[in-house]
Amino acid sequence: MDFEALHSANFAKLDTTVTEWDTLVNHLKILEEDARKGLRGKANKANWAGYNATVSREFIGKTAGEFDDAHTQAQSIRNIIRDSRNELKTQKTELLEAIARGKGNHLLVRPQGGGFTVQDPDNKAVGGQKAVDALRDELQGILDKATEIDTTAAASLKALVDLTDYGFSGAKYNDRDAAAAAVKEAEKLAALAKKKPEDLSVAEFDALNAGLKKHSGDEIFAEHFASTLGAKGTLEFWAGINDPYRGREVGQERLDQFDDLQKHLGLTLATATQADTVEMATWKREMTQLGDQQVGKTGYTVGFQVMSNLMRWGNYEDRFLTDYGTELIRTEKKMSNNGRHMPTGWAHMGMDPYLNRTGTDSGSDPMTGFMKALSNSPDAATDFFNGTFVTKDEDHDFERDTDGNGKNGKVGLTNFQYLFEERDWPPERDVKGEESITGRNNLALALEAATTGHPAGEMPTIDTPPHSTDQAKLMESLVNSIGESPKRLTDHGYMSDSIGQIASEYLPDINRATTDADDENESVPKLFPIAGSAAELDHADVSRFLVTVGQNPEGYAAVEVGQKAYMANLMDYHLNPDLPADQRYPQDTENTVKEISRRSGEIGGTLAIGRQEAVLGEAKQADSDFEHATNQKKNLISGIVGTGIGVGTSFIATPLAGAAAGGAASTVSGVVLEQIFKDSEPENLKNRGSDSAALWEDTKEKNNSLSAQAAEKAANAHKSPYADKVEEWTRIGTGDGFNDASTAGRRMADDLETEIPT
């Protein structure tokens, strides 16, 4: 900064700018609240259908989120400008005070060019030349500080605005120092990561690990770190530090912290990919291009193997994941000869580095880490699994009987079909030397995200969009695949918790399938309303699917608890006299209650067959494990109840008279779920039978009791004149439903070890 520019600085325009940004921040705060409470709140309560349910509602939600980001970005910009103005004012004051002190000591300060001179024209200054030099150094220090303030403010503002091409960034900074420090810290840590592993000290490793942990969520830091290190530098760093022949000092002293570094580096890169800067666009393009290229000068490790292990944490940008997945599949096809054999290049060999430091697997198969990345990015996951692995016309050996004539013909496969049905997954071991399940388990997590529209492991909320056409299409493929060959799941039972969660979020679709109604039937969609796109499921496939999922405690619990909440909400929904006529099921109350109970009973009975198969069949699963898994669901009761009568379908649960405000049992579904969890407590299981007939009757009795409770509570809440009759109707409906389940079970008897109850 020029001496004269600071000396004569007029901050009036900057003061006006800060005032205007204050006003903008306040206005955006009001708009953000209006968007959140008004626009988004009304959208969530509205009864959306068709195109509006899947597109307009989601668009409104994203638009409301943009107002929040706009407010946050405006705050950050205002804070940086305000802080810079205040600091520059301080520097000007210090400059003028220093000049005044010099003048008092007979020193004269004059501007010269862009700088200044300090003179003692009368040789009267106390201290002589030392005083001249001291004042000169003090003034130069003030100018240097002002220059730093001005430069870092400009850099911070540019970095903040450049984070997004469209819309607004959610990055939040309280002052200029915080934003400037993010840039400096990113450059410092990137410089450490660029060092050769053999030259990296333990202290530098600690600084890098701690810095990434602290700043991984900072958007400016993450973007600057990743773009400074570069795609190639990122791969070389992680591959190099895991090379046992390089960086021995760090490896010996800090090997137990490599998992932390892997996580923090992965989170940082995930944050960085969300930035829309030119530098990050280059990084993402180069990272994808380097996927099949050797990393380093020795060994056979390629880019996909390195990067996929850093993808196990964080939310990576969707377009990057889509491009990355496309190239990964292309490389997999080459390695496996279009799926004819195991992709041997992904198998861990004795001298290969351990690129994954979590202890679950070696990290040699890049599909494992990539699946975990997809589990955090639902839209990218949906797009990937519906993508094409091979077309019908390509050179491959995949054949199916697609027309039911008993003859196989060549077919194309989606990425889902290849990974779930056909892929020969490379063998892996965990840190204990036991067979690793991580690859397929991550596949299940990715499928959970892809079909539900929210990250795996989370519950749907009011903001979860209704199922899209592509999500429903993938659900159809999943149910069909397991129905066609249950061993695809039972041979890997650990995947069932995710598959069960998926099923619990498609209960309207599953209930519809059990009715065997044709496409022209207009009453079933009203009985089981769906806001978004419906999955068209075959009844027989659904039965086999539920029996298969029901053989795993976590899978069983997810569907069982979800179905009972869904059934209770349906009773509440359909017994409400205020339900608009055009949304009503065109049957009387008796048939409505019976049909809801029947469908719920069939699903409960079908799950019971699966549970029986696990407990009494070859697996010899402990029955208590199923009750324990069911009881654990009470920790998620609010999320389960909050799904209403179907994800994305408008539903406000009716509060029960006399219920404690905010209590778990304040709604019909709350009462039903509390009873489920009570029945699952150990002290209530002492007299359970141990043969198929006893288990069947016990399950049937519980289903009947829960349906009756739901119908009675709903009828009383809505002052229905049929409150004294619904118990009998639910008993009949539940009995018919269990008979339906028994009939369906006998059709698949050849696949089961246990006797099907009657």
C-alpha cells in the first residue's frame, strides 16, 4: 500500500459499504426465515402429487436453502469488509500518531514516489540517525501491515465468492483474519504434503494431521489445500506415506494415526470438491483421468485405488462422483474382460501397500471405497446404479431368460445388476485376518442412499423428497433380484440392515403389491397413497423379498417396526372424516379397516416366516436377537413416526385426547410402537414357544393386537361411530393377511428349511 494512500485515506465509501452490507444481511435474514417457515414449511405440508411431488417440492426446498446460504455468505462478506476497514483505520491512526511523534522530535516525513522519506533537516532530533531509522522502520511496519490487510481481504473475498459459480456458499467467517488464516494454513499444509515421505518428520506429520482435522470443513481452506496440492500430488502423498519402504520414521512412530489422517484428508477433499473454482474443476478432471494411471515410479498401484480410500468419508460433489464412477467402471471392464472374471488388478498382493488404514480391508479394491462415497451422496448413487455396465451388443457372456420361454439370451446389465448379482469380488481380509465383508456391506449402504434419497444410516425427514422415477426403478430391480435369487442376500446377511431400511421406506409400494390390483385399479392408490413415483412390484417377488430380509434381525426389525408405524398412520389417515372425498378409498369403513389390517397382516406374517427360517432352520439364529434388534429401533421412534403414511406424503398425525404433550404415545402410531417395544423387552418374552406353530401364533396374536389398538385409537380420536366394531374388523383382516402369507410361503417352500405354518 502506498504511503500517501494510507496517510490520506478517506473511509467514507467503505463506511457506506459496510452499512449497506449490514442492511442486506438483515434483509436476507428476514427472507431466510420467511423461506424456511413460509415457503418451505408450506411446501412440506402441502399434498403434492405427480411431477410436483418429485420436482417442484424439491426445488422449493433447495430454493429455501439458497436463502440460508445467501444470508451466510452476506454475513461473511460483511464481516471481512468491516474487519478490514476497522484494521485499516487503526493502521492510519498509528501512522499519523507516529508521524506526529517524529515531528515532536524534529523529524520530517515526506511522501516520495509510492513510499516516503524520514529526515532530520536541522540535526536536532534526540537520538540522531538512530531516531531517523527507528521512525522509518516503524512507519514501514505500519505500511506492511496495511498492505497485508488489504491484500488478504481481497484474496479472502475472491476465494469466498469463487467457491460457487451459481447460487451462494455456506462458508462462514467471522472476520478477515479467519478467512486469511484459512488460505495461509492451506498453503502451509499443502507444502508439507508435497514433501517426499522420507523427508517428512514426525512433527510435520502431526502438524498436517492436526491441521486437516481442524479445518476439513472450512471451504476456503479445503479448496485452497486441494488445488495447491493438485490431483497428482494428492495421489502421490497418500500412496507414498503408505509405502513401507519410504518414510520409515513416520511409519514407525505414527502408524497408529494413519487412520485419522486418512479420514481428515478425505473429509477435506470432499469439502473441496463442492467448490466451483477453476482450480477445483481442473483437480476433479485430472483426478478422474489419473484413475487408471500408475502412481509413483514403482509398483502397480493406480489412481483409483488411492483416491477411493480417501472417499470413505464426507459428501463428495455429485458430478465428480458420476464422472469418477464412469471411468472406474470402464477400467473395471478392461480388468475383468467385461465381467468375465474377477478384476485381478484389484486383488491385494503380498507386497502391495495398505491404502486403507481403518483395519476393515486392505484398500486394494477401489470399488469398496467408492461405494462408501456413494452412500453419502444419494443423487450420485442413484445415477450410478442405473447406469450401464455392458450393453446387449457388447462382447460379454451375460445371458438371461427374459421372456420366460426357458431359453437364455444375451442381455445388457446395469451397474446395479453387475455389482449385486454378477461381480466376483476380490478376496479381502481385515486386520484380524478374517474375511472382510466391507466391500459388499458398502454396496448395501450405497444402495440404501440410491433408493431412499438420503445418506445411508440416516432416517427420512419431512425434507426428504418423494421417491423419483429412477429411485423407484432401482427399487424394482432390487426386489426382483432378491426375489429371483434369495441367496444374493442370505449369503451376505450383513447387507440386510440396509436392505431392510430400504424396504421400510417403500412400504406403500410393498402394500400395493400385495393386493394384486391391476394398473387400472384406481382404489388401491387411494388406500396406499404415494406422493412421488411408485415402484411397480410383483407380489411373488415381494413375498420372497420379505422372507429373505426377515431372516436377519436388523432387516426384520426395520420392516416390522416401519410397517406397524405405517399401518397405524393409515388407520389415522383413513378414519379422519375431514379427508377430502377425492382422496378417499371408495369402500365403507369396515372394508377399509379390514383391508389395511389384511395387508399389514400379510407383511407381518411373511416376515415371521423369514424369522422362523432363521431361528428354526439351518442358521439357528437366536430368537432373542430379533427382539433385541426390534427394541433398538425405539431410539429412532421420532424418525419412524415422522415418515407419516409414506415418505413425501403429507400427513399430520392426529394427537390423542389426554396424551402428554410431546410424549412418544401422543399419536396412534406412537401407541402402537410403544407396544411393540414393550413386547420386545426380555421380561415379556419368557413364555415364548420354540416351535413353528407357537412362533406363528404368537406373531399373529401380536399383529392382531397392534392393528386393533391402532384402529381403536384412530376411531376414538376422530369420534368415529364404529369405535366398538373396529377390533373385530382388524381381527378378520389380520387373520386373512396371515393366511395370505402362509399361502405365499408354501409357494416358496422348496427354498426354506422349516415347515410353513397354516
